[in-house]
Amino acid sequence: MPDIFDASKDKVRNFVKKKLPPIEAVDEYSEIMRRETPSKNPFDAYAPKPLMVYSFDSQLDGESVLLLLRQHPVTQFSKILTLIVLLVMPAFFPYASFYDGLSRNFQIAINLFWYLIATGYAFESFLTWFYNVYIVTNERIIDIDFLSLIYRNIAAAKIDKIEDITAITSGVAQSLFNYGTVQIQTAAERTEFEFEFVPHPTRVTQFLNEMLEEEEREKIEGRVK
């Protein structure tokens, strides 16, 4: 299983060694975070101050996860519908003219192979949704694109490189279920980040703006000192 983020014992030890800020320290970065309840569910699509994520690939010393996002579960409806169709299809096999001419053992083999395909589709769809995540830490925004078990792409930008943040909600479904896309323009190597179809896009935008204001405040205080 890909080691994108993990709460295993070894990772917890590394988390302790890095002396990351305690979860209470996260609240200093945002008024929104002070109002949020830490997420205990590893499958949350909107997970503020996630308790089940101690570390992730490319994490820096002193860096802690403030917000973890996935695509809203509603966006997976088409895949769920496809899976249901795949599971129901074998019930219609006997109506095919060629099917009755096959031996009983061969019919069972076909059904098992079909269900194996359906299981593989379900597993791949779940992994793609679960491991394609957007992370906001006290230092960076991170976009993890999980493409397969052997390939993933991780892009990151420092908070102080953010130049513009826009929340886009379009269509009845997005308005009804409160999800959308957060577009982030940066001065980093990757100039544009898109948190696609994430829950509470307006709240995410407000949070990032507060983080950016905090970074600006720290810079000003540093120059004054």
C-alpha cells in the first residue's frame, strides 16, 4: 500500500522525533480552525486537524497537517453506479444464447472472472479516491495525485508563495451538497493548484486567506525586530 500518509507505530515514533506542534497549536493559525472539531475518521473528505494522519511523504521537520481534503463522496456516484451494474450483469448471462451451451463449470468460471473484474474496479476506484488528497500544513499546500500503485505525483508550494485564491461552485449538485473547486495561483514552480470538487470550498478559501495573512504578519514582525 502506498506510504502517502500513515498513522502506524513507526510513523508515530517519527512524528514524536520531529517534535511537531501539538494539535492545539494548529488553532493559532486560523479562526476557522479554532471552531473546527479535529477529524477522527480516516475516510473524511474534509478533515480539519486530522488525528489519524501523523505524517506523509516529503513532510518537513516541524510541519504539521492542518487540513486534509479529498473529493466529495458525491463525485464518486458514477463509479458506484458502474459497480452496481457490473455486479448485476451476471444475472442476465443466462439470457445470452451462447451461455446455455457452456458447461456448468465454465459458467461458474465466467461468473467468478466477472466478479473479479468488478472487485478490481471497486478497489482501484477506492484507492484513487482515498489517496488523491490535498493537504494544507503550517508551511505549505500539497497536491498528491495518486495515479497507480507504482506512480504518484506530489506538488507543493509554500504558503507565502500564494498570490490568489478562488472558490468555484457551479451547478445544482455542487450547490446542494456544498462542494466545488478551489483554485490557487502561486509564485512557485507550479503556478496553479486546483483542489477539485472538495467539500466546503468557501471555508477552505477563508482558511487559506487567514494562513496567508498570518504569514504576512510574521514577515512584518520579523522585519520590525
